[in-house]
Amino acid sequence: GAVVSQHPSWVICKSGTSVKIECRSLDFQATTMFWYRQFPKQSLMLMATSNEGSKATYEQGVEKDKFLINHASLTLSTLTVTSAHPEDSSFYICSARAGGKSNQPQHFGDGTRLSIL
Amino acid sequence: AQTVTQSQPEMSVQEAETVTLSCTYDTSESDYYLFWYKQPPSRQMILVIRQEAYKQQNATENRFSVNFQKAAKSFSLKISDSQLGDAAMYFCAVGGNKLVFGAGTILRVKS
């Protein structure tokens, strides 16, 4: 149980294009989803928290106009990197938590490797 | 603000032996939770074990156990009977609504 699917797993695109990453909870309803960014051999950095039906809460320093997050249903959240540039290249990971209690663990997707040329 | 410190960038253990990964943290929250996640080369984050801060009893999950010292703000992970499949990056995470992750410890298992 508690499977989170993230798609695509790897994407390469040209500078200036927009890229959408999907995060789906397959066997549970995710009230809250999280988006992280991870640089090579480094820790996870939280970018934003999204709750179903409401606007995402972005961490300090994360540009909300560049990283658009939509959490339209209890099983789907999307991250769109708009007008992507090479510095946006990174590994992006989503997680989903069932219910509203913080003691519930976050279940992670497999991540998306984004390369901007 | 919360901080999580993993002071061991890398650890090695012989197969079948026991290893302990350390984690210390600081938080101003009164109600928080602690987790250990494992990230193998595939980069998927896998939950290893979790602990609720209000519980004094240390969590155990098969070969994995924690030593939670709340006053010292310490949350170490002990892996018994280490297996080759345990080799991975291990992250300690602490938080309430959102988690803060430590820098990670690379665990190598020698056969």
C-alpha cells in the first residue's frame, strides 16, 4: 500500500520551455503533497506544500511563478517548471501524506530527473 | 526553525554486523515526529522507521531500531545483521506538518 507514482522519470528539454511533472497517489487519498528538489549527493530541499483544493505554500526563496503547483484532486498534484533554464536542472521528488495528521509518514514518488539544455 | 544534523557523511559495516547512524536535531515545536528514510541508488525514498516524539518507547522495525533521547535531541538508527541491500543513503527527518531532512549518511556494506 501507499504507492506514489511520479511521471515522467526523466525529461530533457530545451531552455525556455515549460515542463509538467505529475505526482499521483495510487491507493490512498493524499490530503497533502510535498515537492522537493535534490541536488547530487545532497539532501532534499522542500520547495512547497500543497493541500487539495487550496493554493500551495512555498518555502522561502522558491519562486512561485516559476514553479507552479496544482493540487486539483486528492490523488494528483502537478509541478510545472515554467520557462525552464539550465539552472533548473535537478532531481525533483514529490511525496504524499494520507490524512491531515503529521504523524503519518510521507510516501515518496520515484523522482524526476530534469535536464535543461 | 528546525535543524537536523547527521554528523557522519559516510559509514561502513561488515555484512551481518551492527551499525549505528547518528542524528541530532533542534526544533521549537512541541509536537513533532521523527523518521528515517533510505535512498538507494535508484533514488526512491523508502521509509525505514518512524518515532513519535511524545512516546518514550523506542521504535523497532525488524532489524531496524532507534535510540530516541528527547532531552538530548538525539535520534540514532541501529541496523542489526546488516545486509548488502541495506547499502544506501540514509536520511534523518524531523518535523510536524513539514519535514526537515538531514544531509544524509552513505552506508556501505562490505561482504
